[in-house]
Amino acid sequence: MNDFLPIILSIVAALVVVGGLVPVLMKARKSGAKYPGTRDANDPLQSSAASGGTLVEDRPEAVKAPAPTFDGTVDGAGVPDDAAGLETIAIDTPAPVEGRLTRLRARLVKSNNILGKGLLALLSGDKIDENVWDEVEETLLLADLGTEPTMQLVDALRERVKVLGTRSPEDVKAMLREELIKLVDPGMDRSLNVDRKADRPAVVLVVGVNGVGKTTTVGKLARVLVAEDKDVLLGAADTFRAAAAEQLATWGQRVGVPTVKSDIDGADPASVAYEAVKAGIDQEVDVVMVDTAGRLQNKTGLMDELGKVKRVIEKLAEVDEVLLVLDATTGQNGLNQARVFAEVVNITGIVLTKLDGTAKGGIVVAIQRSLGVPVKLIGLGEGPDDLAPFEAEGFVDALLN
């Protein structure tokens, strides 16, 4: 019996070790979910983030988060089944992009814009003397047009009124329309560089100060791109504002767009941005949009960090668009913000939010003149589809109606 005792003890010890390893192996198997190679149009994992989980792409621990727990099947709306008790959100159909500004023009017409209406009232009077021209100049300055564009417009209007010799409302409106369109500059390239390149997605970086609506803008822009049949992936690199990543993921869920994010508070935003672009390359999407944390333009450290985010992304792919989101109601203060951001990340386009209500239309001209960068998108309300491509003629028509 004593001869068999060591053998029995060895067998018992082996069983104990194997028993302890089983739960570990099972856990590793469950947590190792990855995107299974090249994605096609009908891949059910296209909307993996819609389950509330986070895409995991072999990224550093600083940005690693739990994998999605759904079983890979989708319901009739194209959303992963709620197999693990996770909330299921129905997929929205975004409004068509074509004609958005036309559909939203009524909102701008009703806004408190003093630019078009004020000028029409002044120039349609029975007498246009120096006092009237002074009021015209004051109206333009109050509308945030800026000093140089104001003088240019006043000089052009003076000359045309003198030559025409008529001040009928129709003539004045036609004259104003032509001159304002010249200032808004319809020749600027306002197209978004969001076409997939040969071997990588287009990369869009969205920046701006606190409170201008960057995350909301990214969500609304995702809807615009989905309406154009683009494959989109979002990167939640705003790792400092509470619930910013969840807010962005919710926007994505509504249109079946996945979000790469970190579940670790204060994670390195550059790492999250890097992993988002990496996931976009691996999954062959058309566009990767990276949301960044709001930062004051006079805080050097924060601006340096933004520069780092862009540099880290460019280790994988060129940044094709850098969109600066500005609150239109801040007027000339927005110009100061824009100049600093332009120095750090080479802005390619402006998104003006809150252009309804108390916003003044002249800020469009002032920003473009100051930066030489076009306004590409405007936000005219709180609705999910209240973001429209900017159209110079449509914008001026809304001011004058």
C-alpha cells in the first residue's frame, strides 16, 4: 500500500491543477472575441458596438476594454441580438443629405438675423444719405462680418446704388444677394474629404473648445455619411469628459456605426485614436472619425496634447480632414479660437453649430476671411439630422427671406 501512496497523491494533485485551469481557459475563450478578418457588406459584426460593447483589436492595456458579449446574430433591424440581456437600440434611417439646407432654411429665416433684413430695410428707404450708410456699416459690424469685409461690402453697395439710380425692393434685394454671395465665396471647396483611399479609410479629426458640441457634431456627421452609404467607424478620444464615450457610442448605435472607446477613465486619447484608425484599416471601412476632448485654446499643454493625437494617428494613416467646431453665437471670439487651433492641427474645414437663434450670419464671412478655410457644415438645431452641408447661395437666400 505504501508503494502506491505517492502515485495516488500525484494523481490527486494533477486533478486539482487541471480543475483550477478550466475556469481560466473558459474565461480567456470568452474574452478573446475579435473581428474575424475582412468585413463584407452583410457582416453581422458591422454593428458590434451597437450591443454596448467595445471593439477590441489587440490594443495596449491603456485602451483595452471588455469585448461584446452578444452571440453574433442580428435582429431584423440589423442590431445584434440581446442574447446577454444588453439593451437593443433600433437602427434609424438618417434623412437624405441632398437638400438638407433647403429643408432647414425656414429655421434660419425665422432666426434673429439682423444682416439681411436690416440691410434691406435701410437700403429700401426713400433717401439714402451718409447717415444711412453709417447705419449700414454698423449693421454689418454688429452681424460679426468683420471690418475689412464690411468696408468692401459698403463700397460695393455705394457704387451700385449710385450707378443703378433705383431703390426698388426687388433691385435692392438682387443687388444685396449678389454682393453677399461674393463675400461668402461660393468658389471655396466645401467638399468633405471622406472617400476611402486605395488601402485605408479616410480619417477625420474633430476638434474645438469645450461646450461647442463636438461629440454631437461627430454623431450627426456620422448620420450624414451613412445617408451617403459610407461605412463609418467612430473613435472616442475624448477620455476626460464623463460619459463622452458613451454619448458617442449611442449616436453610433442609432445608425449601426461601431465605436472604439476605452472603459478606463483618463485613458491616453492618442492611444484611443490610434486604435480607432487601426480598427478602421483592419475592417476596411470608408471613414474613421475621431472625437477629441474640448480644450481651451489658451492652455498650451492641452493644445500640445491635441497635436500629439494627430501625430500618433499619422503613424498609421494621413489625417484627411481636420474639422474645427465653432459655436456661431460666440461671434468674434470664435475667430481667436480658430486661429490657435489652426496653428496646432492645420484645420481643413469649419463646422458652425447653433447658427439659428441669436447667431449672426456675418461670422461665416469673418472666419473664412481670417483663416482662408471654408465653412463646410452648419448646424441649425437640436435634431439628429439638423446638420447640413454649407451652400453659399442657399445661406444668403435664407438671410434675405
